[in-house]
Amino acid sequence: MGQISRKTQQLFEQWGQRGGRARARSLSSHERVVIAANAARTRWNKQNATSPVFLSSVRLEKAELNNPVYLEEVLSDGTWEDWKRLYQIISDRPFGDTAVVVEKVCSSVKMYGVAALWQGILRSIRGGTL
């Protein structure tokens, strides 16, 4: 691919700035804070890119964080390390797929104490109170 002219680069930069401002206006202040925190974490935590492996699934061949059955296993039988990694994933994307599945699992499965704990964690991460 050839070189892009300076004039074309400037045009792309202007479009990007316009799009960025429009996106910022469409986001809530909490969403902007979450995005900024994720960007900072990505910039400054490159050394923490690898995380410990989650617990292997008893009922599933392939353990996936977006699978409610697997997340129920992590919440009910996981170790402290599993919970810390899950917390990190949810705090990075408090409205992401994994957080939504955790919310659904906690509201539908009765795990004494665990469901209430994770529901409180989700509320706190999303800007609510415990």
C-alpha cells in the first residue's frame, strides 16, 4: 500500500476528532470514567497481561466465561485466585458480557452468601453502593 498524502491524513484526523467528540457526548459520565480507567490500566499494566488459569469445568468440555453453567461453577467452587481474576475481568468491563452473565447467574441460582456478595460487587463496580 502506498503512502497517504499529508492532506488525506489531516482529513482522517479531523473525522476522527469529530467522531470522538460525538461519541463522548453520547456516553454517560460513568461510562467515560470506565473507558478512561480501562485505557490507563492498559497503558500502565502491560506486565500483568497474563493471568492465572481459571478452574476447569466439571460439567462442560470447554470452559467459557460467558457460559452461565461455567460461571456458576466458578462462583460456587472457585478458588480465591479464580474470584480475583473474575473480579478483574468484571471491573475492566462492568457492563460487558461476563458481568451480565454473572448478574443473571446470581439472580437465578441460590448460592448462600455468594450471590448477594457478587450482586453487591457488580453494583459497586457499576457506580452504585454496596
